[in-house]
Amino acid sequence: RALRQRVRGMGRDGLLGLLWAGFSYTRRQCLVNEAALLDHLLKHKGIAWKARDTPVSTVADDVVHSVSINPDHLGGVDLVLVHGFANGGGCFFPILAALGKVGRTHVVDWRGAGMSGRPRAFPPRSEQEAIAYLVEGLETWRVAHLGPDGRFVLLGHSMGAIISTKYAEKYPQHVQHLLLAGPAGMKRSDTAQLDAFFNKTWIRRAVSRAWSAGVTPQMVLRALPGRLAPSFVRWYVNTRWQGGSGEPLSAETVDIVSSYATGVLMMRGCSERCLCLLLQPVAATRSPIGDIIEHRLPPDIPVDIIYGDKDWMSPAHGVEVVKRMKAAGRENVEIHVLPNAGHYPFICHPRRCIDVIAGACAAAARTCAAAAPKV
């Protein structure tokens, strides 16, 4: 009887959501979930935030979504945070409040991902076209909100570090400092070794073929019936996104973060289809960003790389790059390998990451002050 009453109270949308979770995650509802997350993190601390959708083209839904924290702060520098694959800017939840106190912080979702619009078409068919699609989305946002000459400190996580590095390569005049957290694609992969690995069993061959055909983890998640997808995301948040600094997430925070993260994954796919264009199976880079950082970025752009010592992206690759750059005389590059941390160092050690980021912003502010004309 109690079950019948519960079902009657759900209404049509609630019943459909029981059959397939995707019915519960329209973009409108996902933006409500994002607002709940931001209010939970910031409102009680008196920190303001403002969400925006920035059109990139005339195509319906082709908008870059961003959240500006402490948007009316005067002075200082602009800090831009960009997420990795299968994420949105909400993944930075442990550090947003502290960074909001530093100054203007902008959490920018990649074009076609996160809380950004999800156009039905994804035009890129090559690695370079996919990079341009994402880089130009960020550049359109910059011009719209920071002005034609606006500069900023840029932090990219995981695959977002690839696109952030590509952005800095194309638009170095706008990047004051580049920070890469758990960067993917630092070192060129051994193609022969990858082929040997994936040819060992039929399961590995199937995974490789599915990856190359454009199948993404989000597609698999969306195919799950009932409430399996939200349950999996909640399990992931509970086990992988718990703080490593001895401060477990509250039940309320787990609920709010899980609802947000599930929406990011369940909304219609768009730029997730760049996965097979940018990376080989599984997450092996096609064009290493270590070469860009070492040889193609202007030497006056400082670079900080942050890893957890247990990051599956291999901190050793970043250590090699920084070691060679320092040996060549570069002093404005640093590597930070945080103990007992994984692929999300800003979740495992938020305070340590905040110190690195705040230091980069302070250095950028000093550089701006020194370059300003004396009155």
C-alpha cells in the first residue's frame, strides 16, 4: 500500500525516471542541481556567484556555460578553472569557496560538456578539428567576459589540461600562468606496446574497437536501466571523491554533488565524442603536451604541474618534463607531487592545491603591477 501511494505521488515524470534515469536529467533540471551545489558551497559563507551562457555560434544550444565566483571583486587577476573528461566545473567543489575569497574565479565548462549546451551535431572529425572546437569555445568566452585584451590564470584538469595547453599555445598573450592538475597526455605513447596490450584478449580488442568507434563511458552509463546510473555515480562520489585530508563529505554534500555529477553524465552527448579523436585507447595521447610545454610555449609563461602520487596519469612523465626544462635554465616551472592523492589532487588535498593556485595568482598580480605604467 505504501508503495502504491509513493508511485501515485510521483507523477508521470517520476515514473519515467524510475524506468530510465535520463528522463530526470534535462539541462534545465541539471542547472537547478548546479545552483543547489553552488549555494551549498558558497551561500552560507557570503560568497556571491553568477552563472552565464555564452553563445559560440548560431547553432541551437551551442553555448559555453560558466560560473563566476565573487564576480564583483575589484583588482587582482582572473582565475579560470576548466574540468576534464566526463566532468563539469562542479568537480572543483572542495576549493571553490577558498578561491572565491582570493578574487574573481571563473569555472568554465567546455563547449558541449559539463553544463554547457549540448548541440545535436558535433562537427569535428579529426584531432585538430576537435582541439579547435574546444579552444575556440574558451576563447569566445574570454572575449565576451574579460574583453578583447583580457588575460587570466588558467588551470586545466586531466583532459582539460590538454585543451588548456593547446589554448596557451594558440593564445599565449592571454595566459598569465598555466596550471595543470593531473594532466593527461604528457608523454607520447608507445603504439607497438599499446597494440600488443589490446591484442592479448578478445575483451581488450572489443574495448579498443569500441573506443576507436567513438563509444564513450557516458554512452554506457546512459544505457543502464532504472536508477543504476545515479546509484553508480553516488558510489563513485562516496568512494573516490571523499577528501583525503581527513574531512569526509557530509551526507548532504554527497547527495548534492552526486545529483550534479549524474546530470553531467546523463545529458545528451556532444563533445564527449572528441575522446577517440584526442586519445588512443585507453587515455593514451595522440599528441603529447609535454612537447608543447617544453618547446613551444613562450618561456615567460610560468607553468605549475600538480599530481597526486597515486595518479594513474603517471607523475613521472611530468617530473621528466620539468627536470629537463630546469636543466635548460627555466626557473618558472614547478612540479608538485602530493602524497596519498590520486587523479583529483584538489579533492584529496584541497589546501595544498589552493596554496599553489593562490601563489600563481599572486605572482601574476605582481607581474601586472610591475608592468603597469608609473603615474
